[in-house]
Amino acid sequence: MSGVMEWERNAVADEQRGNFSGNASGAHVVREGELDLSHNVILYLDDITVSFDGFRALNGLSLAIDAGELRCIIGPNGAGKTTMMDVITGKTRPDSGKAFFGQTIDLTRLTEPQIAHAGIGRKFQKPTVFEQHSAFENLELAMKADKRVRRTLFAQLFDDDRDRIAEVLVQIGLAHEADRPAGLLSHGQKQWLEIGMLLMQEPKLLLLDEPVAGMTDDETARTAELFVSLAGKHSLVVVEHDMAFVEALGGKVTVLCEGSVLAEGELAEVQDDPRVIEVYLGR
Amino acid sequence: MRTPLTLRILRSTPRAGWIALAIFAAVAWICVPVAHAVLPEGHALHLSAYIVSLLGKILCYMVVAVAMDLIWGYAGILSLGHGLFFALGGYAFGMYLMRQIGRDGSYGADLPDFMVFLDWKELPWYWAGSDSFLWSLFLVVAAPGLVAFVFGWFAFRSRIKGVYFSIITQALTYAAMLLFFRNETGFGGNNGFTDFKRILGYAITSPGMRATLFALSAALLVATLVIGRYLVASRFGRVLAAIRDAESRVMFIGYNPLHYKLFVWTLSAVLCGLAGALYVPQVGIINPSEMSPATSIEIAVWVAVGGRGTLVGAVLGAGIVNLAKSWFTVSFPEYWPFFLGFLFIAVTLYLPDGVVGLWRRLGARRAVVPAAVEGVKPATGPCGEPAPAQSEFEPIAKGAQA
Ligand SMILES: Nc1ncnc2c1ncn2[C@@H]1O[C@H](COP(=O)(O)OP(=O)(O)OP(=O)(O)O)[C@@H](O)[C@H]1O
Ligand SMILES: [Mg+2]
């Protein structure tokens, strides 16, 4: 217990000192718990296997995401996409294999909140926002801060914080809905709000599980624009079934099937791959 | 650029709330004490001892109701064992009151009467220091606080929630009641503590003491409300409500719900303990019936009647139900349990937001008409400033640079 707290404190303190090394040039000293992007890889999964009662949801899955990359993951239902995100965020422990965040952070040894503090944000397949709170308050709660009781009791919103929240509200198209209870927002707006909460956490890596499910075509197009604009500064892993959306994102595509990578490359390439066609058109 | 704490406390309550609180304080600290202790008994405005202690007792109940609302209304944790914390505070101060009897008990002994009756020769170790006023004040806070902290730690860490948690709190208070019923426990068995004589050497039945206890109860209520308002208006309060509505999501954005629940749970228990300590000298008795499961359920009914998650509703609920109770128990004592049951069902079915909810609904109905005439208000941003009037979306590129 106290170990966890200790770690969180260090992570927060490090970040406040701007110590997350990023692509720091010059001599680089790797310290425990720091995100080290020296090889330009932010996420590295190697030979991950997860079984549920003998059923292999992930079967020797290997995947590498570059810093700043926007990667789409597609695959039929039950391919293991959500399970992969569970492994990355510490919700599920792999039976074997390695999962690293940057060069040094071993994700299989951290708890969920530690991973969140290290800089991985996740949007779940089913959107969950705080329905009684306004959109503004939802973002306030998600905002990167010291989240221990003692601090939260006396926390206050400074002008910078307000500006940041207002900025994200504009980014997610909810500037006019700031004071409405989140429970009254449309399904698509809730999806956006959850994405906004993710942005407020200022993660290095965003995992987005079916972010445009339930959105209109127009909303979907705008979401694609938003994600494309985020890539570079952030790294994104997007799971989607909507091919038009995947096409609009324009990044590299990984096809998962039965718990491992079936194909990887540009969307057009992947779509021409006979094995992928077989998986999608049935056997 | 930090706003001073006092200013933030001031801002946490709307102006009308402060005015109401000020009026209440003026009445409780000046009018009632004067009417009871200064005006002579025959005077038309004189308040009798009966009335003053009845009102003082209800003030203590109001504190308990607000403490209950903090955890039930805001954190979504329904405790059906809050009577235990109230009783622990009461017993802690009761020990001091028993020692203040001195040799004026019916046996004229140094030990409290019930110990003489049990043929005990000396005080049990846990009565050590009970003749000290300050030590007993410490116990009033520490006993319920510690029990709540330890119980809460295990319950919240095991992620016990909802109805399971409520049932366990019932079992907890029930077990404590059985324990306190036993003579060997050393708290007077089923008779509990009574026949109090003095506090700090002053007679407990004197008008001055009664007025003082009343004023202190009112002060505790004011303090509880101010602390409660600050908490629920702070980010801490928003985290609590978020835990109530989607706990796993709260964990995922980096808060540890265990610590949040434990803090508000323990605070709530301590407030109940303080209320119990003021209650005992005013009613003149404390016994294990305060720990009965039904007593704790009644506390939840007060809050439900007044309206959960509003604090002021808890105050109103405790007032309404207890005034009704004192009237019933004088006029038709046998019907009170039926009325209480009926009240609970009626409120659950027809007034889910209690009296405060009814008030708001009526207020909203009145407000609808003018709003329709005025037309749509211009949208405002999060801080009340007008929202940018252009398209809902800014060119996305701006977000990218930020
Ligand atoms: N906790 C669990 N216990 C048992 N089986 C599970 C569990 N979680 C996932 N599975 C199984 O693992 C497989 C992969 O599930 P997963 O949710 O990762 O698929 P997915 O690719 O996200 O599918 P979808 O597109 O439907 O969301 C499925 O067959 C699922 O039934
Ligand atoms: Mg899935």
C-alpha cells in the first residue's frame, strides 16, 4: 500500500519537475519510473499470452507503437482488442510475455492507477462519465493534479486550469454544454466528453476503444480530425470497426485475429491481403 | 493567487444560507437562553426546561442527520449503524458525568452506583481518566472516530458496497448493543448511565447550564453545516459524488476511493459522537437502546424525509420527524412506529427528493412562466462569461498547436 503511494508521489513530483525525459537530447540518464523514449518506441508488447479458462484471448501477440504514432487496430469481434488494452492498463495480467511503456517501465508490474499516473489514458468501450456532474466538472476532476485527499480538500481552480478546461471544451465541441449535467448529453457527446477527460489527464499514450460507436457521420468525421491533430504530441492506439473512420485517420493499421497479429501496414495494403479478406468475409 | 480559506468557506454557501444561519444563531444563542434563564418563570415569553431540552435534543439529532447526509447523500454510502457512533460519544461523555456525581449517588460511594451494585471494588482500567473533562472530550472524538476508521478501513478495502454495507453496519450496531447490555462490560448494562448531577461542578439542571448546553448544540449544528457546505462545494465533494456515481472511473482517473470514503466516513462518525455527547446531559440518560438497529434506521428516515444530498434537507427532516415524534409519543404513543413506517413508504414513493425536492419542484413551476416570456438565455461559458458565439468547433488545428 505505502509502496504504491510512494511511487505515485515520485511520479507526480518527477513530472512537476519536467523530468519525464521525452526525447531529451544529450546525455540521457535513465531513472526508474521515467518514460524513456530514446528508441522512439512508446509501447512495446512482446509475445503476450492471456488465457481465460484455457481459451487463449491473446496468443503470442507482439506489437510496437512509435512515439507520436496514430495506430488503428481492427479485427473481428472477439479478436482480443479489448483484452490487449486490459493488459496495457494493468486490468488483466498476461500469462506470459513482456509489456513495456517506453524503454524502462514494465507495465506488467504496475497497478492500474500507477499506469494512469505514468501517462497512459484509456477510454473504455462503453462510455462512462459522471452523469450528475456538469461537463466542466467532469473535466475538472480528470485534470492532471495531485489527487490525494489532503490536496483535493483544499484544491482550487486557478485561471490556468480554467483556460485549459475551456480549451478542451472547445476541442471536444462542448463549449456550449459546459454547465449541463453530463447525463443529459447525447451518446456522441458523452463519447467526446470522455475523450476530453482523457486529454485533461495529459497522457503520453491514449488508448481508445471504439471511440465513435454511436456517433453520427458528421461527429465521426470531426473525431477523426481531432485524433489526427493529437498525433505527434501524443501517441494513440484506436480500436475501431468503422472502416471509413479508420481510413480518415490514415495511420498504420494492425489486424488482430484470434489473439495475434494477422497483418500490419497501410489500410489499402491490409485490405488487399487475402488472409484479411478471408477473416472478414468468413470461411 | 490562492484564495484564502475563509473566503472560500464564505463562498461555499449562498447568501440566503448565511442569512438563515445568522438568524438561527441569533435565536439559539440569545433569544432562547434569555427566554429560559433570564426571564422569570411566570413571564409570557419564558421557555420551560422541558421545551429547551426537547429543542436541544432535536438540535443534536439534526447534527446526526447532516453527518448522515454527508455519507449517504454525497458519497452514496447508506449507513444503518450511525446510532452506534452517536451512542459512543454519549457514553464517552456519560462516563465523565457519572464521575461528577461523586458521593451523591444512592450508595454514597466513590464508584458509580451500578459498580457498587455489581460489588466492584475499583474502576475498570478503561475508566481511567474519566474524571477529567478534557480526557472525556478526547474520548468523545476518539472512540467513535477510531471505531469508524477501523471498521471503514476493512469494509472499504474489501470493496463492500450498497446493501451489503448497510447490513453489516446494522450488525455492527446490534453487536455493540448486546455488548453494552451486559453488566460485565462496565457501562451500566441495560440501565446505562443516568442521575447526572454536575458538569465542571455546576448543577446540570440549573437554567444557566441548560441554556449553555442548548447554545453549544446550536453551535455544533452551525459548525457541522459550515464544514459540510465547504466539503460538498469543494473538489473533494465532487470526487465523493463521482465515487457514488461511477467508482471505477474515479480510480481510473487517478483517485483512490478508499481514502476518500474513509475520510468522510470517519468525519461523519466523529460529528455523531459530538452530538451524542451534547445529547446525554440534555436528556439525562444514555442506555444501549441508542444502539438498537431501529434507532439507526430512523436516522436514515430523517434524511430521506428532508431530502438527500442537500444538507439543509437533513436538518429539516430531523426537525419534522422528531417534532412529530414528540407529539405522537405524548398523544398516541402506540401509533408512532406505524406512522414512521408510513412516512418512510410515502416519502420513498411520492417524494424521492424529500421536502427539499418538493420545495424545488414548486419553485420550478413558478419559475417556468417568466423564463418562457424572456426567451432563451444566451449560453454562458463555465465561469459565467458568455460562450464564444461562433461555430461549435474551433478549427481543429488550434488544438494541435496547444
Ligand atoms: N474476463 C474474461 N473471461 C473470459 N473470457 C473473456 C474475458 N474477457 C474476454 N474474454 C474472451 O476473450 C475474447 C476476446 O475478447 P475481447 O473483448 O478482447 O474482444 P474484442 O476484440 O474487444 O471484441 P469486440 O470487437 O467485440 O469488442 C472473447 O472471445 C471474449 O469472450
Ligand atoms: Mg472490445
